[in-house]
Amino acid sequence: MKPARQVIRIVAAVVVNDRGQTLLVRKRGTRAFMQPGGKRDPGEGDLDALAREIREELGCGIDVSEARHLGDCRALAANEAGAIVEASLYAVSLLGEPTAKAEIAELCWLDLADPDPPPLAALTEVHVLPRLRRLPS
């Protein structure tokens, strides 16, 4: 019998700029780019956790009043071998200019039509980008 895989539950921000590009981040010491966000603290709601994570990782805020839940999804975790990540995705608008802070080494704005994207986390590649490509432009 196989041991159960660790499940990491997170909230993640789907941010799209006025040019149709989506914001991705890469954590220090890793290869894969992914949505900003992270784990909830005990007793913390999704939007409170997302606002805290964005403030810590990107040094800016989000407009909580306009946040829209895009659904939940599961994929192999990018940075924890053998683990599964379960994410609640939220479309959000940033308040301020994002910059790499805390554990974030780099951020980029990815064009959805980019034929040669940087290495992507499975959650981003399998769930987020296909959802964004289906949205009306």
C-alpha cells in the first residue's frame, strides 16, 4: 500500500495586467514560476491569507472587494517532492507596483501566447493558463 501523499492547501492570486499578461513568481532556490500566494494561517480566511501573502511576497496590496473566486484545483507541488498542492484560485487586482520580496527571487509578466515560457509549476501550466486562455479578451 502506497503512503498517502502530503497535501498542501494554498490560496493563489491570478493577476492579469492591461496587456493580457499574467503575473508569475519564482521562489528563491527553485526553478518553476507560479502564481503568487501561499498557505493560510490558522483561522485565516482565503482573502485575508491572500492579501497577507501578496503584501509579504510582492510588497503591495489587493483589492479584496473585487476579488473573484475562479475555483479550486489540484496538481503536483512544484517545490515539495511527491506532494500535492490544492489551490483556491482568485482573480485579483493589485494595489501598487509588485516587487520581489521575502522568499520571492523573481517575478515576470507572462504573455499567454508565449511559445517558450519559463519553467512553470504544474498548477500554473495545467490549470491556471488554460483557464485564462478561455476567458474572453
